[in-house]
Amino acid sequence: MIPSLPRPLWLRTATWLYVGAFLAFLFLPLAVVAVFAFNDAPYPAPPWRGFTLDWFLGSAARARVGLFEDHELLASIGTSSLIAVWVTVLAVLIGTTNAFLLERCRFWGRQALSILMLAPLVIPGVILGISILALASRIAELADELLGWDLDFLRPGLPLVVLGQFSYVVTIATLTISARLRRFDRTLEEAALNLGASAPRCSARSCCRICGRHWPAPPRWPFCCRSRISIRR
Amino acid sequence: MAETAAAGPWKRLALWLLLAPALAWLLALIVLPHVELAVLSFRERVGPRQYALSFAQYRTFFEEPLYWHVFVRTAWLSVISTLLTLLLALPIAWVIAKLVRGRAGALLFAICLIPFWVSETVRTLGWMILLRESGVLPALLVKLGITAVPIELLYRDATILVGLVYTSMLFMLVPLVSSLESLDDALVEAAYDLGAGGFAILRTIVIPHAAPGITAGCIIVFMLTLGNYLTPTLLGGKNSQWFTEQIYTQFITRFNWEQGAALGFLLLALSTGLVVAGLKLTGQRFGDVMRST
């Protein structure tokens, strides 16, 4: 229970034991990966056979190709980062316009639109992925058949990966940014208008102020959600 | 629309400018793809590049016991994993929101979120190193004398559950903490003064107050679990029999997009049905619940 109420000793002990066990559960897999990256053995498994940097610095001549010598692996890290950057930029951009649309505009169908925007959260990722794949292939085929165009970006590849990730990451960006926008005091914007700021300028300034502190948050989400749907790769 | 029209042309233009990207996103990436998926699932190949309207794909699902079995199994394991995640996250959320506050609370919260900055692949690899026959935990069990030889801990249903709970913990913890933080301590104190025990306080005050957060967490975790591909495949191996694997196989390995689309639609129907049932059961509304995250 809360600190202002008396808590028996066993409860306090149990609470902290549980917190300890929970943190162990959270960090054990990560710690194991980190530790065995330095193990001097061909497989990431016990026993510990001594410290080595081979898995980072090793070259083909030493039988173990380290990370920094494996150009294919390095290139794939580059690809992942490129996708993450694109998805982040697009999602934050559209997430911000969505947040302003939902929080600052009154129009017919707003409620329905806001519900539809939440839909990607409850559609299993695989289905989102295959449906986008199916539609893109259909459009590419049609364009090829009817117009003779070769729309390469609609074939499985990086642009589709970005679109697929983007399609549901936007929802998360919209949710976080509009939650922030809702808490923002509108009278500050009105005061700026009274003092002669133009409306777009006012919106832009207020947006930067309030979201500025929050913007680092949405981008982190796309980064950590990135591996969710392997089918889109 | 009348209100914005009266407010001047600038507001109207702004509305359309804001509406355009939202509509483009929802139509091109959410609505139309699902229409295409529906069209795919209701057709059958009758010859080279010739298709006819049919229910054959859905019939296959109901006639083939394997699909049924995997479907029910996936739903069942997802429900168990969601409830387990809730059970494990609730005490931690309480500690973060109520017991340690201020900087210490924020720090503990941040520590709990750090593992989720690492991708799911790496976290699953960690579990594989820990649990496989030549891994850390079986070796530890032998050393402690609990088992004579290293036992294989991977490729079991319990292992899949551990992985799923681990992966979805973040999405349960965040809504729980934010809904518990808004609970007024005075209510808990008042209940205590009136003689309520710990369990009564939990049942009559904490749970009702946190209900939107609990529901939101459960919905998101359930969806992520049901649609998860990586964790069941890596931790469950060939025995995992997860429904998303079936869909993946139809699309990628067998190139039977029609069958895959039908399976995808059935999964969508299952998830929507279970979420609606859950909302009805707890008397919550979808929009309110999701905004509480």
C-alpha cells in the first residue's frame, strides 16, 4: 500500500524482492548477450573460455570474422538505420499534423476519424504487412499492364518496408503528440495572437515549444518497435 | 464544417491541409490494403491467370483440422500471456506510481523501459542463449545438482510464454503507470481508515480507477502477441505452431496469396471479436481506453 499507511515488514521485504526479481528478468537476456559477445568460443554458450575481442575486431585471417570486418553486416546496420530515420521523420511529421487536426479542428466526422486512426494498433502486424504488400503488388501489376510503367518502388523492397513500418508507427506518434497538445494552455496561443503574432506563426511557435520537449519521445518508439514485423523485410 | 467555414478561409485551408496527410495515410495504407485483402480472400485460381469468386479458401480453413488447431492454440496462448503480463506488471506499476516517487520513481521507470530500446531480435537471442540445452540455465541446473544432464528448455510452450510476456511488458507497464499515477492517495487512506483491508482496497478502489489503463494495456499486449512472428518462431521452433507462421508460409513459401489472405482475415476477425468482447465485459469504450495510454 501507499507509504503514508503502515506496511508490515514482510510486505516491504516482499515488495523489494519482487522488484529485484523483475529487474533480473528484464536484464538477464541483455546481460547474457553482452557478456557472450566477448567469450573466446565458437558458440555463445557456457563455459567462459576467456576474454576476446575477436567477435568485433577479428579478420578472415584469424578464422573469426569480427563485426567491423564483416562488410555485409555493417551494410545491414546502415540499411536498418536508414529505414529507421525515414520512418521516424515521416511518422513525427504526419503525427504532428494529425495531432493538430484532432485537437485544434472541429469538423464533421472527427470522432470517427480519430477512432480509425487508432485501428493500426489493434490490427495484427502481419496482416497490416501482407495487406500492404498485396495492394502494392496489385497497383504495380496494373500499372505495368495498362500503362507499361515499371513501378519498382511498389515491389518488395526498402520503400515498402518504410511504408509498412510507418503505417502503424504514425498512430503511436499521433497519440503521444496529441496528449501533449491537449495539456497545453490554449490561452498562451490566444495571448500571442492578441500581441500581433500571425496565426500560422503562432501555431508553429507554440507547437515547437510544447512538443520540443516531447519530440524525442515518439522517435524512440519507432526505433524500438522496428523489429516487430519481420514479414515486411 | 459550418463552424470552420464561418471562421474564415484560412481556417478552412488549414483544415484541408491537415486532413490531407491523415486521409492519405489511412486510405492508402490501412483501408485500401484491407479491401484488397478481402478481394484476394474471396477468389480462387481456376486456370493460369484466371480467377473466380469463391469461398474455397475459407472452406479449406474449416475443413483442415491443422488450421483450426493452430488458430485456437494461438488465441489461447495469447490470452494467457496477456493475463500473465498484467499480473507481473501490476505490482511494478504500483511501486513506480505510488511507493517510490519523484526522481527515484522516474529512475525506476526508466530502468524498466531501457531493455525495450533493444530490438526484439536481440532480446530473443538472449533468451535462446539462456535457455537452450547448451545454454546458461541448464548448465546452472546441473551445477546445482537439480538435474543430472542439461535439459532442453527451448521449444516448449512455457518458453514461448516467457518470451511473449517479456516482449510485451513495456506496452503493459506504460498505460498502467500513467493510470495509477492519477489515483488520489486520499482515497486509499480514507478506505484504510474505514477499515478496508489490502485486498478490499485493491478490488474496490485501485482496479476500478485503473480500469481504462488496464484495458488499454491488455488490448495492445493481446494484439502484439497475436500478431507476433519472431518470438514464437525462435523460441518455439517447429513446435510453436503460431497462426502468423501459417499466414507467412502461405504468402512467402507457398505463394498461395488467396489462402494467406483468408487466414489473415480470420485472424483479424478473431482479434476484433476478442477485443470487442473484452470491452463489453469491462464496460469500456475503445476511444477513451486508447487515449488513456
